[in-house]
Amino acid sequence: MKPIRQILADQKGAYFLMSAIVLGTMVGFAALGVEIGRWYGIQAEISKSIDGAAFAGAKNVSNPKFPNDAALEAFVVEVAQANFPGGLLDTDTPVFVGNVDAQGKVTVNGNVHSINHMTTVFDTGQQMTNLGAVGAAKLRKAEIALVLDVSGSMAGGPIGDLQTGADTFVNNFQSFQKDHKFALISFATGVQTPVALDHDFVFDMTNEIANLNAVGGTNTEDALGTAVNLPWEPGQLALPANERTRQVVILFSDGNPSGFKGQFKMGGSDVTAVGLNSTDGNVYNLIGDTYDQATYFGSNAKFSGDGKTSGSACGGAQQTTKWYIMDDPVYGVNAPDSPIAGTYSAPYCFVSQPDANFKDYQAWLVKEMAIDHAAQLKAMGIDVYTIGLGAIDQAFLSTLATDAGHAYFANDPADLEGIFQAIANELKLILVS
């Protein structure tokens, strides 16, 4: 029988041998873990370089600097190589291949070999490990309408700053004219569409923006109603989100709405015109041309009544105009949501001027109509951005916008260019998927 001391000595030797084996195994696994971690790092970097190259290629599908697919494919390979040069993270020279299909989808494949170190020292792996990735991107088409307030309060410096900001915005999309469509809507008392929603827009847009003139009232509701009726590409909501044409309205205004487009009876005849309040504090005493910025009809437009030339319930001597909107079930004086429901009855002949109740009604009416048009746009899947200048009702503009993140405000007209640029940057980022 062995002495106890010898048995203990033999156990120590066994423990030492076992510890050496376990330690060596642990070091081997640690080495493998370090190597695998580096593989993941290489994989992440080559994936980022490929995604960036595909993104850059998709943004330049229609760029005349690349006259054919081969030129664009060479460009995306250069971008990928610049983002992942040979030798990065102990790799050999990467190989990238670009492809542009008939639908404008840009695909980039990349492969590189990791030069292994730790795993070969411990004979736990290969000398080289192949790593690769593939990325694809496609430019989404866009339809964008600029809806610009050119009312009289914009005269002087503000209209110039608006022109600079809008011009900057449009020129951001110079290289996308074959892919995107733009429209320009300007509004004051009347509403005009000097540039229809179409391709090849930059020249016409910048030329018309330079010719904007500030005069007249603020017919926000009709401007948004005009935007609703643009020839937007239909059926976008039925498509997957990343395949839809991106449809956007950008509304700029420096004041609260003061008018609306509606039906009127003047001198016994029905007309379509713009009803708005005047600058003297009276309400509903002006009717303007629906297209001209600041053309008003004559004295027969003043006051509300039945619009008759004879036998008027309001008295023949008082030349009257019937405002059909006042009896509308949704927007009328006694509509359920009207702030003065139950206060007056038709034909509203002898409303004193100025009248505080009617001022409240007028302010509610023109905002409510604008809000409803914005809701129509949003229901169509069209994003609404709003830009407000000065002491505008920010809650109102935020309601018009898709959400609070789509509403921008400036106290200084000089800030408008930066806001338009920020929106352009955001749109350019999401127009490639």
C-alpha cells in the first residue's frame, strides 16, 4: 500500500496535467472566439460598404454622368472599394461586382478573405476564411407639390426669402427629373397652378418661383383643394410601402386663412368665386376671382342676402349677395360644429359690420375647410409637410401636417432656406429603398 504522501503527490501531478489540458483548450477556444469576432466585424464592414454603394448607385440611375448601365456599375464598384479597401481588418483585396437591371434596381455583390492568425496558431481553423455580402437598392419615384402662400403680407423681404428657399429645394432634385414629378401651386385670394405635376420640372419651377408676386388674401383651403385634385399616380396604397411612388405636399404660409372658394348668387346669377374678409375689419364683404391673386368683384358682392335683383327679402335698395356656404349642412352658419350655431337665421340680411360672431364663424369656416382638404390628402397616402412663418397659428398648421414631425416653423424669413433644405434632405434619404 502506497504512503499517503505519495498518493497526494500523484494527485497533484494529475491536477497539473489536467489543468494544462484545460488551459490549452480554453486558450484555443478564446483564440477561435477572437477570430470569429473579427469575422463578424469584417462581415459588417463589407455589408456597409455594399449597402452604401447600392444606395449611391440607385440615387444616380438617371444621372446623365452615367450614360449607360456599365458606367453606373463601374461607379458603384468604385464606391464599394473606397469604403472597404484591401487590407482592412487583415483581409486580402475584396472583389465587388455591380449590376443594374431594367427596372433601375442596383445590386452589389462583394467577397473578401480574412487572413486568419489565432486559429492557425492553435491549428483550430483555416488560413483563409471567405466572407461576402450582397446589397440592393432602388430609387423610389416621387410626386411633390409645393403649395406657396404669396398673400400681401409676404411683400418685401419675406417673398424673396421664400423664393430662395423654394428654389434651393427644387434644385436638390436636378438629377431626378426623369424619375420624379413636381408641381407648383401659389395662392393668395385666388389659386394658380403655374407648373403642372410632371417630369422635367426644374427650369419651369425655378422660373415661376422667381416670378412670384405677393398680393391679396390667404385662400389656404382652395390651395389644398387644388392639391387634392392634382393628377397623382393612383393606387399607391395598394402597393407595398417600399414600392409606392412617394407623394408629398409641402405647404408654406405666413398667415391664418382668410378666404374660401364657393358658390355665390350675385344680381340673380350664380358664380364661383372666393369669399373673404376685408382688411377694414368687416367680414363677408368681398368676393374675389378664383384664379387671380387679388381681383375683386364690384359692390354687388357686399353683405349677405338672397342675391336677388328685385323682390329681395333684404330690401331692394341694399344690393345683396347670397353666400350658399352659410346654409351648408357641414360648413354653414348653423352647422353642428359652427361656433355660432343658432345665432342667426337665413337669409342673414342685416348682419351689422363688423360683427364679432361672424368673425368667429369666418375664422372657423376657412380653417375647417383647409383641415378637411388636408385630411383628404392624407387619406390618399400623401404626406403633408407644413412650414409656418411668423405669428401663424402653429396648432392649425400642425393639424394640417401628417404629424408634428412634419410641421416646421420659422420666426425669421431668412430661416426658410434651411427648412426647405432639411425637408429635401429627409426626402432624398427615404426615396431610395
